[in-house]
Amino acid sequence: MAVTRKRIVRAALALMAQKGLNGVTMRALASRLSIKGASLYHHFPNKQVLIDHMAEALLQGAWEDRDPSWPWTELMRRGARLSRQMMLSRRDGARLVASAYPTESAGREQLPLMIEPLRRAGFSEMGAIRALMACARYTAGWTIEEQQFIAQGRGFPSELSDAGFEFGLDAMIRGLELKLADEA
């Protein structure tokens, strides 16, 4: 079977599920794929680029179930909820996402789709980008905390889980509404 970026990313996500994010090394990944390390570097110049693509694959679909006619607040809420679910679906998923940068294709294809509803609502382009980043970082940070409790075998306090996430998400959205009013 040919070694492709997609196959490498799938193998890296499987390795992460088995050994955690720290266990994803280029050497371990090459061994898993039965290839030489140089083959990996042909597709990914370094581990950070691989991590970026792993995060993109993990979050794929978080913004697909969207209707551009929805208010920006609903789009942000749905995107945050789906992102959290996707991060929780994988061991160290939130750590992976928090350590990644948008890939070139995500910046070119997905980012404009996410920014456009905020721009229509009145945010400047930079304001829209900052709003998306704030919401994404809140979601990743919350989910890292959840996954740390789970990894330690302590569980995440139920009174903080979904209801706590929604409380913080609502506070974030309301704060962004105030920032939008400031921009107007």
C-alpha cells in the first residue's frame, strides 16, 4: 500500500490512541507503517506539521454541519460543542488540538467560511479571527482539563462537565457580543 499523507495521519492518530500524544514519534510512526523515517519526512518536514494535520483530521466535520443563515452565535456554539466532542473522542485529543496550527488548506478553505458569518454580523476581519481563536482556545482548554481528570482515573466532576462547559461558552459568546457592540 502506498504511503500517503492521509495514511500517515490515520496511523499517527491510531498510535496516539494507543500510546498518547507523547508516544507519537516519527520513529514509532515509521515503524508502525513499516517504512523508513525518511519517507515520513518526504510527506511531513517535521513533527509539528504532522501534528497540524492530525488535528485537522480529528476536527474534520466540526464546522460542516452548519447553515450560513444561522446567527453567528449559534454557529460558534455548535462549532465549539462539536469540536469538544471530537477532542473527547480521542485520547489526548485536546492536547493535540491545542498544540496545532491551522494547516494551509484549513486557512485557505475553512477559515473564510467561519469568518464570513461574523463579518456579516459586523465584526472586522481581525475581530472575527480573534473571536474564533478565543472560542477555540476556551474549548481546547476546557477539554484538556476534562481529559486530564479522565487520564488520572479521577473522572471529571459531573457538575462541571457539560453544564460547566456550556456556562463558560455562554459567557464567552456574551462577551463577544459586547465586543461586537464596541466595534459598531
